[in-house]
Amino acid sequence: MADTTPVASDTAPAAIAANANRSTTPTSASFREFIFANWADRPDVPPSPRAQAAFAAARRLRISAAFPGATIVIPAGPAKVRSNDTDYPYRAHSAFSHLTGWASDTVPGSVLVISPDDAGATLYFTPTAGRDSDEFYANAAIGEFWTGPRPSLDHVAADLGLATRPLSELAAEGEQVLVLRGVDADADALAAPDAADAELTRAVSELRLVKDAYEVDELRAAIDATRAGFDDVIADFPQIVAHPRGERLVEGTFNRRARAEGNTVGYDTIAASGPHACILHWTRNDGPVVPGDLLLLDAGVELDSLYTADITRTLPVSGTFTEVQRRVYEAVREAADAAFQIVRPGIRFREIHAEAMKVIAARTAEWGFLPVSAEASLEPDAQYHRRYMVHGTSHHLGIDVHDCAQARRELYLDGVLEPGMVFTIEPGLYFQPDDLTVPEEYRGIGVRIEDDILVTETGAENLSAGIPRTADEVEAWLAR
């Protein structure tokens, strides 16, 4: 990548300014006269509002109504340094994107300010450094030569249906100023010392518990792209199996699809082959993919809107399951199907997990792995079956892969299902390679099946049902 040029601007990140000893930026009067001259006109044609703008406006109404009389500040967050003068790929804070409609194209450091009682909202950001200042060629943080042209204030105003102002004019006035804290230190300084910021953090998370029509459509599209990514991995199986770090090829193949169809992956891809499948969050992905083993692939495409799928399928590398692998796989699918069957408006979220655990307990007891009966193991003070599945069965899904994570327990785990909620159902069975409570032929087998579920008015829809799920369907998928 090009050498990062230091600048004298206040907008230069510390990591860039720290490299002042390497500057070769021309400073002569002749150069400056030449670089400012002879540029073609570039009209800025205001766009039509993007599809999400109206939905974001409705969300702002709801969050403003939750805090009468308060000025609400929602920062996107600054870019984060990865190493010296290189940043991590930028992603705006989810609450900011949810309330503005600005997503993968958000300008770093932007801040949304919602006026009291929904009197209006203003989006503050730093527009492109114009060709009337040195910054357009000399500022690696915002200069057009370095980062490309940024949209103008008028362009973004038309795109998002929001008033816009330069970030340098950021202000939040009112008797009560609430800030989504911990995202941007400059924004944090706007809050009053005794502000109810913790309540705001919960509120913007709970605002996403029920998805609107735009969000559901985006999740459907993310799932379709994810299905294509799984197909890509299967098509690449010969190269994957041949490489000593085949898991890395699985990750790379899927991530290529995510970049082609969306913004990136919604979370670090889990490409866990053989005993690695027993490590729940295996993301090192540096092992081989060996014929005869199972490959647990947990992955999701994040669209440019930032909405992500979250799908897991467990694939027999050789194309067919062994008898024991199939037994474990179908037990997990039975648990997933049992959980799905009870999903409808009015039940509590925790009931989904309880239903899946009935099957997990029944099968592990049937196979002789538990010291007590399935019924006894299900008692709160027992839970022997959880040795083989220590994680939960479901989490909400949306603009975050673990969406609504700051919601109150009474609205999440103990919450009542409503139409429009979207969450995963993902039971599993994991028999560690050194687990002496199971027969040797089970050791090193890890299986998870994960689908994305939409609560409807009368029941539920499995949004990812089109991705093969049964053992027979998976074998046919691999055979194609």
C-alpha cells in the first residue's frame, strides 16, 4: 500500500501523524499551483432517498418517544488502528446505521443528533476535503487522492432524508443530553454527568427486537448470498482437501462470496474440520480437511446494509456420513426441528432452548452417555446432557449477528415472541476427542445445524430452509 503521508491538519489520526519523518509530500509553490489547476467540473447530483431512509426515520421517532425532552446522540465511531498507520476495515456502530440508514458507506466519525421530542435530526460528518485546500492530496485520512471522494453534505441529506452539517460544528443542546457511550470519546464528552446513558444503550438494542419489512427483506437476501457461499465451498472441495490448511481455503472461498455479494462476512467464519468442530468458536481455521471427517461450517454474509445471515451446516468431507456420524447428525436435526415446531407468537424465548434440550437429553441418555435418565438429567440441578452442548440454542439476529445483546433479560431470554422477531435455532452435539464418557467411535465428532427463523402472525418461517438440512439432502448436495 502507498506510504501514508503526514499532514498538519487536526483531522489527521495520531497513527498517521506519528510517521512525519517519512513525508515526501511536495510543498513547492510550483507544485501547489499545478495541482490546484485544470480539474473538470464534477456536478453533485442529489440522489433519491434510499429505501431504508423511511424505515430509519420511523425508528428515530420511536427512540425519541422513549426519552421525552432528551437530545439523543448516536455516534458511528471513528476508524480503529490495526497497526501503526493502518486501520481495520471500517464498520459503523450498529445503532447508528439502524437509526440513519447509512451502512457500509458511512463516513467514519459521523454523529447523529436527534432533537428533543423528535423536533428533527441532524447528521454531522466530515465531507471530502475540497480542491481549495492542501488536504485533498496531503491528508491520508480524508483527502480524495487517498480515500476517494466523499459525498457532500447535500448529497447525504438527499440520500438519507436528514439535515446534515460538518462534523466541526457538532453540538448537542438541551437540558438532557443522552449519548450512546463508549463509541466515540468526543461524543461522550457531550453528555451530562448524570445522564441516563445506560438506558439509551438498552433502548437502541431493544428497538431491534422486532424487525420491520426492510430488515426482513435484507435478511432474506443475506441468507441467499450465504447459500451461494456454501455452494462455492462444496465446489472447491477437491482443492480444499488437497491443501494442508484446507480450513483456510474454506474460509477464503466463503469470504470471497461475502465480498462479492455484500460488505464482508458478518462474523469470523468458523471452518472446523474433524475434532476442531468440537471447539465452539474455532476461527483459527488452520487445520486440514480430511476425508472421513465432518466439516462444520458456520458462516454468514453481511450485506452492504450490514444485515447478516448466520447459518451452520455440517458436511461429510467424503460425501457420505458414516453410521455414527449420521446418528449424531440426525439427533441434532431432530432437536432443531422440535424447537422450530413450537415457535409462534406468545411463547417465551427460553422455551425454544428447553424444547431442543429435551431431544439432546433423550438421545444422549438412549446412547448410554448419561449417569441418569433423560428426565432426571433435565432437572435444573442435574443437566448432565449439557456436557455435550454447553451453548444456548438461539440468539436474535439482524444488523448484528448477536443482535439486541444489550436488551433487558425480561425482553430477551424471558421475552414473549412477537411477529417480526428473527433469531437462530442452532442445537449441536460435541464429543471431545478425549471424552471418556462416550465410546471411541463418537470421539472427535462435532455437529451443529443452524437456521434463521422469522416469527410470523401464526407461527414461524425457516428463512434458511432452502439450504439442505437432512442427512440425505446434505449427501445429495455434495454429490451435485
